[in-house]
Amino acid sequence: MDVVIFELDQQYFALPTQDIVEVLDPLPITALPFAPAYVDGLVNVAGRVVLQIDAARLLEMTLVLPITQGSLLIVTTLTATVAVHIEKIMSKDFINDDALCYCVEKNSIDASPLQIKNKEAMLAEFQWRDKVVLLLDTQSFSLERMPALEINLNGGQLLGSMSRLDETHAGGMENNDDFSCLMIECNHEQYALRLHDVGEIVDALTLTPLPHANDEIAGLALLRGAPLLALSLRRILGHSLISTELQMVVVEVQGIKLAFLVDKVLGIECFSKNALQVAELGLELEGYLINKQGKMAGLLSLDGVITAQRLEQYCQFIVQNHIEAKLDHTANKQRLLSFFVGSEFCALPLHIIERVEEYREYTDVPGGRAELSGVVQVQGAVTPVVDLRSIMGLSTQTAVTAFLVVRLSDGVWAVMVDRIGQVIELPDTDIESVKHASTEYITAVGRLNGKLLSILTLEPLSLAA
């Protein structure tokens, strides 16, 4: 089993690599009232609003990890995607199934040296670098495991609470007629936006006033280097009272991103189709939603709030608003060549690679070094061959297709790999050094488009010469 090993308060944990779709730096977070203590709030992941869960709090540890530190593992459970907040990634490794000691009874891990109170989250334990590592149950982060907390006054329950779902859908999936909404407050009144209309939630940014703009346009903000037109939802809905607009809800209309300024975000709520009461309320509202406490919230119609006429007026104040600017062009980057060794996604520094050769049979060298698989002729020169699968402890039953010809301090080597990837550039901020790895050939873990890859070093070959 491939696992990602991470650290929390000098203790080690793991999750299956197949359940981790991305690794990200901490993101801006929106607090979610009435959620369990281990839920940090809501974050935006590639335009999708997901829950962020504090792993240490879920495990009932004493560690208090600031939300601006550590890393986020974007984890897919059976019913949802969540962001799991951890302290530090240690390594990505392969663990044999026979090395796993499964917890048939949760109390069987009480003898473990790790100080964990939440035994229900544990699946198995194994030894790694003389350390005890607990393999966590991915489903412990699912919404179905989350206690259903009533949202007093503001209504509803946290999305994923089983009691709001029809009994025939007890497996955790929403009824086809159900829909989810982001609940917001504006001028002391509650409103709802369909969740699929919401792109991002951020705290109110510094606004630059725009000359000749009407009262609906609060100003121009800068979000990740791109201009963002901020609109006062209070003004659009015709409220005259002045309120404190502290948060922004980012939406997209015809490819243009806009932000509604609201007083606060109340949370996410799931409604049945029958909960919507349609009324003649003008273009801005589809109708009213009624929650369990009988409270009413106006369901906003995005097309009605941002009409074609309004959008035309707004567009004159938008300069390339739909283009996402790239951040930090000056960041130091490393150029690497990616490739696969078995199922392991790896990379080597580009500057040590002289060429790529098609794989061909090589000559065995009896009694040679342990790292030496044989020799092969490369451009007329006899070149030692090293099988990365063997020295990394991976299966050698995969199909090798290429040699990477690399130049080290002691000469040229031909490195066997299964498949060549591409030349990539990784900023230093997306590379984390690995303190403890299953092999001395892994020096760091990189993040490429949310995927993990092992960055290798071949210096041990030179040192062993």
C-alpha cells in the first residue's frame, strides 16, 4: 500500500495515497458556526468550497496548529472531499500489507506509544524508521461521521448531517431533489445562494474606490493578483441601512468574477425541493426557504441579482477580471525531469541528465557492486547500469522502457526507468525536504498540480564508488 506519512506533534500518521488528490499550502478560511470543534471552517479548493478539518483536534490531541501553518491534504472520502490540516509531510512510502497490524478492536492500540484519544479514527499501525506510525481510516474525515449539530436561530444543520436526509438515502447521498445553499446575512436579514453558484469565500479585502461608479459598486479589490469588482449586496437589494460588510462571496457570471459584500457567512445548509416557497418577489429572489425552526431566508437568483443590464454597467470597471494572474513569478524554481519507477512518480534534477536512451538488454557483471545491475554501451562507451526499482525496494516485475543517462561526480550512469514523463519546473515553495525516507535515494517530496512526486538524488551511487 502506498501511503503518505505526516507528523502531528512529533507523532507519525499515514493515509493511503490513493485517497489524497492534492497537497496545498494553507488557504484563506471562512469560519463555520455551529460545526464540531475539529472543523476549522470552509476553504476554496480550485473553485470548490470544502470543509477544512483539523487532524489534531479530530484525533483529540493537545496540539494547537495555527491555520496559517502546516499543509492541507485534500482527501476524498466515500461521500465528500475535505481538506485535512496537518503539521508536516514526512514522506511518501510503500508499506507491505504484512507489515500492517490492523486494529480489529480499537482498544487493541492502547499499548501504542502514541497519545491518541480518538481510537475510532485508527485503522492499523506499522513500523517505519523505528517509529510507530498509525494508519488512519480515511472515512473518519467523512461528513457521515460528523455529529449533527443544530444551527440555532440561523436554521438547518451542517451539510452532510444524516437527519436532514430521507430515510431511503441513509447511505449519505442527497436526494436528487435536494439542493445545498450557502447561508449569508445582509443587513440583519438571511439570504441563501445555491452552492454551485459560489466560487470562493474570503474576508473583505482592501477596496480601491472607482470614480463615476454607482452605489452598488463598492470598489476594486485584488485577489491573487487579479482585479475583482466588489459589489454591495445590501445596495443591490435596496437596503438603506448601513451595515458592516466583513466578507466576500465570489461568484462567476458569464465568465466574469464578481464579489458580493455580505455581513457574514452563516454556513452551508441542505434543503429539500419542497422547502422552497415560490412568490412574486421580483427578479432578485427565487422565493423563500423555511428551515426546521421556521426561519425564513430569501433564495437569491444569481441571474436576477446580476441582470444583463447590470453586468454591462459593471464590465466597464473590470480590466481582465476573468484572467487569473500567476503569483510570484520571481520565485526560485527547480527544473526536473519526471518519470515513473513502477507506480512511483519520481523526478531528477535536469542538469545531471545528459540524454534519454531507449531501453535495451545490458550485460550482467558477476560479483559487481550491489547497486550495479550490469553494463551497457552508450555512444560507444561502457556505462554502468542501475535499476532504481531494486535500490528503492520496489517490484522488479514492471516493464522498463528507457535509460536515463546521468552524469555524477564519479562518471556516467545509465538509470533504468519504466516510463519518461516531462520536463517540469517546481518552485521551492512546492518542495519539502524529507528527513526520514524508506531509501536514501529520496531527498524531497514535490507537489505538481496537486500530485506528490519523489525527488531523487543519485549521490549515494558516487559515495559508494
